[in-house]
Amino acid sequence: MIPDRLARWGRAPGALTSRVRAERRVPLIQVVKTLAAMILSWFLCLLVFPGQLPIFGAIAALLVVQDNVNQSLSKGLERVVGVLLGVGVALLTGEFLGQHSWLFIAALVAGLALGWLLSMTPSAANQIVVSALLMIALGGLDLQYGVERVVETLIGALIGVGINALVVAPVRTLPVHEAIIALAEDAATALRRIADALDRPRDDDWLERMHREARALQAERARVHTLLREARESLRLNPRSRRFRQGLAADDALFQRLQPIVTQIGGMSRAVYDLYEPDLVTDPSVIGMVEELRRAAHDLERLVRPALPGSEPPEPPALTAPYTIPQPHPEHWVLIGSLMEDLRRVRGRITGELD
């Protein structure tokens, strides 16, 4: 009974682990940088404030070493502001309510209320509460202790940002390039599958698989969108950004050409799936279109696979001229016309005529 309920609620063991595990492991260099920032912050804060455990500085360094430099700066600012406001909350609530056990509850309520009033992000509001509780638990209501903790946090945040920026600052451009190439190749495969559907009679199961594979390109395109956003974010405030910006701009331009092609392929697949008839394969117009679809697939792969230096020159484009049909079949003209328009747009994107 219990396993059935867990499965029904989406909380089976596999689902539970997926909620706490990332899709990809954090690079080891990031873990080492985080550890180095925490240790350096710890000892530097001990030098500045001897006799005090530098917990605030170590926590700041831990939180600040993020996936990219821009996020590190944002987290550092968020942490410093959160500690500053949290210390203020602890001191003010303590001033009005005195040193009582329920002061923690009062500080918690006041911290969340302040974060809400200032329209702060949830993580920033949480920083206020956590800082206020730590302030009360470790330093009581001493103003000097609070000021020192703010300075300590600033030291940890600066060290975290500095290490993340200066020691192999993370760059996320390579996954974008690889994903764009994969998207183009999968789109070419989908075009060939559409051509295969028109080359010989196919059953419903075969057409269903063809259409499902074409629809999968939409999710793949969304993934490239996400990777592009992460890549741009990784280059902001990054000392290594100059050498990568040109390549990312080229990948972005290529992706802008691929996006409408994916849309057209989805439309072509849908049209074939909805309007397919076995006698299509004998229509002379369709026979010629099969060849044009395969040529488009060839040129789409050629678009993302330029010749390497010293290698043989790439094959010439196969789409040498637009495909025309003088008079479509009277029964299949809707499908043929739809495919023709989509093929025209695919060809225009590949050749650059529609850019």
C-alpha cells in the first residue's frame, strides 16, 4: 500500500532522489575553489578578529562561489545585505524585547516581514532571518559583535568573488556549440524521415514514430535556449570572456537560423501524419519532393559541419534551385502545397535567403 501511494504521489525512491540530485555533477574545480575560498576566509577573518569563530565569513564564501562570476557577485551582495539587515533586526528586537528565549521567534517574524516589505527575493529574505538568529545565538545583542560580523561577511564575499573570477572563471560556451550541432543533425535526420515516409508506403506505427521524433526537436530547441542563456550569463563580468564572445555570437546566429527550420519540420511532419495516403508515393510531384528533402537534410548538416583546416573541401550545396511544381495532384494538393511552402522556407533558411 505504501509503495503504491508513493508512486501515485510521484514520491517513489527514484523520484525522491531526482529532487535532490542535479542533472550533471558540479565540476571538481568549483568544489576546490569553494573549499579554498572558505579556508582562506576563515584564516583571514581570524587574523582580523582574533578570538571569534569566523562562521559568517566562511558561510559567505560558501554561498558566493557560484556557477559564474555574475552570480557570484549577486550572491555576495545578497549575503552582505542580508547579514546587515539581519544584524539590525537582532539588535532592534533585542532592544525592545530584551534577552528572552522567545526573542528568536520575534527575530524570525521581523526578518521575514522586513524581507517582504522590501520586496526582496526569497533567498535574500532568508539571509536576513538566518543572520538574525545566528547573531542572537552567537553574539547576543552586542553592537560591536554585529558590526564585526558584517565586516567578516564582506571579507568572505570578496574572497569568494575573487577566487571564482580569477581562478579558471567558469565558461559555459562549449555545451552550446555541441547542442546546436546535435540539434541540426537531429533536424536533418527528421527531414530524411519525412522523405522516407513519402518514398514508400508506411503504416500508422511508422508514421507515429516519425512524428514523435520530429516533435522531440521542440524540447531539444528549448534546451539550446537554456544553454545559450547560461553561456551568456557565464561571460558577464568574466575576465576570460573576450576570447569566447565571438564564438558564442556565431553559435547564437546559427541557432537563429535553425529555430524556424525546426518549426517548419514540425509542420511538415504534422501534415504528413494527418494527410498521408499510400498512393502519395506514386505522385511525380511527391517523388521529386523526396529528393529535395534529402538534399535539404544534406545541406543542413553541411551548415554546422564546416571543413576543418587542411581537410578536403566540403561537398557543394545540394539545393541549387528552388523546387517547383507546375500543377499539384487534385486529391493531394493540400499536403503537397503545405510541404512545398515549408520546404521553401527550410531552403531559404539554409541558404540565407530568408535571414
